[in-house]
Amino acid sequence: MKFKEKKTINIVLESLFNTYSLRVPDVKKITKAMVSNNIVSDQSEIINDHIAFRTMGVDNLGINSFEKIFLNHGYKKRDFYSFEQKKLNAFWYSHHEKNMPRIFISELKVNELSKNAQKIIQQYTNQVKKDPVDSINLNNANEIIDFLSKPLWSLPTLNHYNQLLKETEYGSWVIYNRYYLNHYTISVHELEKSYNSLENFNKFLISIGIKLNDSGGIIKKSKDGLLLQSSSVANKINANFKEGKSLISGSYVEFAERKILPKFKELEPNKINSSHRRDGFETSNADKIFESTYQKQVNK
């Protein structure tokens, strides 16, 4: 993910990706295999469909706070999604410039959790007394990078993490991982012909030893059949807690195939661009992709 123009948002995205790829061994494993199989010549040739962040839906945090970073840099707020069972809300954001990744931001509806879970989360999030994004110079890449990489609350206890894990695996992930990049997404349809379908690319991933999230099936398909998504199972990280280290879910990699919209089916292949393909997201797909960090997937 390298950018020709080093605009503030480009520098931020590149920094986020570098940190993420160090925490998620599957990122470099996949890229290395793609290079050795002549699918791409290096990481910069991979088109990033979208990146995703998880947040806590409480005062001073959540989507309303986090989105300010991207809205300031030309991103436009798009569709709303609700995940009732997981107690999550989400929006996605698009950018007018070519090959800028979509942004997907979700938040946990903390006030819908049990009193115990709310109490645990608030013990940490209440340490944030005002919207922290308001204190950042949003035109300064270093300030944004610093904000995204530092903790907003004290180190959680393993006991609190495990209590949350039983009720909201999303909540337990955020309480430790905070604003770390949750995943980036390879645009499979942009790859060369032998690998530009998700079915074929998944075979390649399995052949190099990547474990795929099978919740809802390996391939999650939108109702219109035009958005296909798969994801790896999150790599574990050796997390530091007050009681000591413990292996927990980190981040993962997603893979998306956006098919050509029916009205553009007759266009010549060399004239097809992103505007001719299925845009946005699908609640049913995303609901299962969230589970890439869940114990049932990570421990299988």
C-alpha cells in the first residue's frame, strides 16, 4: 500500500498498514506467495478494497469521534448497517480518488450489554473525558499516527478481557486492540485472470496454508450475488495483561470480489473500472466476517 502522492491521509494509511502487517504474519505470507506465483510483482500492486476499524459506542468515542479523521481527508459517509444480534452499528466511507480504500467503521452498542459488561467497559472508557480526536491536528500525519497507535485507556486485566469474551467477543477485542487496523482487503477482481475470482483465489490461499473463516460458508455472498467476500482467521497475538501474557485474537485479512453491475455487462473488459462494479457492503456478509476474530474460528 504505497502512494505516489504523499498526502497526509496517504502517510497515515501507509503507517497503519505497516504496523498491521507486522502484527499479522498472514499479510506478508500472502503477499510473498502472490509474488512468487507471479500474481503481483510487489505489495504496491495489490488494490486495497477497504480497511476496517472497531470502536466502542460510548460518549467521546465510537463512530462519531473516529470518522472525523477520514471526513477531514475527503472521505464521504455512506450507508448505515445494523447488526442486532452482535449489538453493533456501522457505516462505510468512500473517497473520490482512484484506488483509495473504502473505510468501514463499526461500534459496539455498549448500553445494550449486561450491567456487568457495561461496568467493565466503562471502567476503561470513562477514562476518556472528552473526544480525543478534537485534540489532534487532523492535517498533521504524525499526530494522527500517534493517536491511532497509543492506548486511550489503561491496560485491561485478563480477567476483564475474559469476562467480556463470554458476552461480546467484539467488545473483548476492542478493549485490548483498540484502534489497531482490524483488517485490510485484497480486491480479487483486480488480479490477473487466473486468480480474479474469489473461488480461485481461495484455492490459492488454502494451498499456501491460510486458514479461512467458514462462518456462513467460506464465501459470503450478497443477496444480489454481486459482492463475494472471504477472510482469513485472525492471527493470534501474545498480549500483555496486568496478570501476564496471554494469546488472544489479533487481526486478519479479507478478500473481496465485486462483480460487474448487470447494466455494464456488455462493456469491453479494458473499459471496466470501479464505477461499473457492485459498491458498498452487505449486512449478512459483514456479520460473518466479524467472526474472523471469534474463538470458534481462531481455535479451530
